[in-house]
Amino acid sequence: MPTIAEPTAPAPPGPLWLRALAHLPLPLWRALGALVALLLLLAKRRRQIARRNLQLCFPEATPWQRRRWLWQAFRHLAQSALDRVWLWHGSAALVRRRVRLDDPQQVLQRPGPMVYFAPHFSGLDACWTRITLEVERPWITVYSPQKRPWLERWVNLGRARFGAPRLVSRRESIRPVLRGLHEGAALMLLPDMDLGAHNAVFVPFFGVPAATVTALSRYASAARAPVASLICRMTPSGYQLDVSPLWPDFPSGDDAADAQRMNATLESAVRQTPGQYHWLHRRFKSRPPGQASVY
């Protein structure tokens, strides 16, 4: 049965200079994040993609509202990248203090295979670090490899900091994931990106047909595992991770219906904090047959 980790933890890994930076005051990290976001805004192509996504998903919003969310999306992206320093090189006590966890129904403590829907909000790495620190059990996640080898090493070492989790590249087969689930592991899955029309169905996301992978229901069905959501948002004091109750009657046996339900759940969460979602990705790059590109 999963157990809560003891408050004591090994010394933070990494070189001394990163461990020293990890304990800088949070307001300083926030100021640095805003500066980096200003530089990221110079990326014209990503700015255009984010602007178009917001236009498609929030046609009822004013231009001022969408500009505000656009800035917030860049700022949260920059901030979450910088916060990896203290997430991966700060003390366990620091991580617990800055990443607050709300799991009223003790879903994280549930034994046996589990599948967690973790969409691309600003706190993804904070979510993973906190749950692998908090609960001693086998964890698995599927990730997109980094283009630069040094960054790939740093990211993988950081994400494997607590609990010896299994990090599966998208370039690998799904066999390690299925094997881990059948052995009772918990899978944190990020299926809310457009990965092409293969193994996907076109269902609405904010009223726009979106190629939506069916991995959430397929993994849950294969392992007979319940599903819950992990939503982690940035807050003035760090991050807030909210664990949902188990999704009732999921999977249903209908991949398209399950994908639409997943998108509706995500849409509801995005509407609460539109500026914390990852709008820089071309969420609608794949189009149904006969439809032109929206970008």
C-alpha cells in the first residue's frame, strides 16, 4: 500500500551552486521569471500560436483579456522553468513548503494501479516532484525528450529525484508503461497535446475539433485502473496541487466519448485560470479531413 514519505530525505542533489540558488527567496525567483518571460515574448512564432489559441478558445473575451492571458502564459512558462532549480536542488522541506497538496479523499494513497490525468498547467514539474516525494510507490510518466543532451540529463535527473520513478520517452514502446501498471504502479499521463491524428479522435476542445489521443482511457482500461486528475497551479507562495476524486464510470468503453469527457474536464479547469495553461503549443495543428489549418 502506498505510504507517505518520512519528513527526512537525502541531501539535495547537484552542484553546490545550484543548491545555493535553490534557497533564494521566492519573490526573487518570481522577479527573474518576469524578466525571462519578456525575452520569451520576442519569439514571434510562439507568440502568434498562443494568440491564435486564445482567439479560438475564448472568442467571447475582450482583446485586453486575451493579451493579459497571453502575457501570463509566457510568464508562467518562464517561471516554471526557473523553479526547477529549487524543485530539484532544494531541500525536501522547501519543496513541501512551497508546493501545497490538497488530496481530501486520499486518492494518492490508493493501492493498486492508478492513472492520473495531468494536463499542461504551469505546475507540472512541481506536481511530479511533490507526489513522488510524498507517496512511496512505483511511479511512471511519459515525457517528450529534450533536444539538447545536457538539458535531457538535467531534466531526467531532476524528475527522478524522489522515489526512483520510471521515465518513459515517447520514442519508446508502451510496454514499460503497461507492465508497470499491471505491477501496481501509478501513471501520471499528459495526453492533452496534439500528437497527430494517429491513435486520436477529433472531439471538441472549447468548441473547436481537436485531435485528442485516447491514451487515458486505453491505459485505464488495459490495467483496470481508476482515473483521477492532478491540477497544479502557481500561487503567490509557490504552487497548489489539487487531486480530484476518482472519475466515476471511466473508462466507458467508448474512446471518443472518453476523450470528449477528458477535454470537457480540462476545459473547466482552464477556465478557472486561463493564463496558466500551455497555450504556446499548436493544440489545433491536426485538422479533420477537408479542414484548412487554423494557424
